[in-house]
Amino acid sequence: MTHEEYESKSQMKRVEILKAEERMIHEELLAKLSPARYIIKEEVVAQLNAIRAVVELHKPHDKYKGVCSGCYEEESGFSDYPCPTIQTIQEQLK
Ligand SMILES: [Zn+2]
């Protein structure tokens, strides 16, 4: 393996690790917001599901590392992941 091949492989590995961390944030939020964890009223389940739908929308992009697939704007492009929406939800669930 050449030095360039090694560097390229090493960079790909780092990207995979970062992407795995993004997926972990996403999965942890969904787990925290699972109605199955609680005995709660139907109305609260609906509210929880509403927030879960937002988390599902604002997930790490399948292709690109470090960007939110739910925050695309014509002018500015993609937002970073975790985006302000996800950061706000994370802050509330600390
Ligand atoms: Zn977002």
C-alpha cells in the first residue's frame, strides 16, 4: 500500500467514525423520546411523536458527513449536524 493509499484509507476511517457518532446522537434522541419508556396519556404520546418526527427529519445526511438532511436552504446549503433544531432538543433532554 502506498503512502497516499494509506492516507486515503485512514481519512475514510475517520469519516466513518464521525458518521457513526452522528448516527449515535440521532439514535439516542429517538430512544429518549420513545413512548414505550413511559406509562403516559395518549395526548402526551402524540406530543412525543411530534418531537420524534422532527428528530427523524433532522437526521445525519446519508451521504455527507457533518450535515443535517433536514436543513437545506437554497442560499446557504446544508446546516451542520447536529443542527440548531437538534441542539435545542438535546439541550432540553440533558
Ligand atoms: Zn436540521
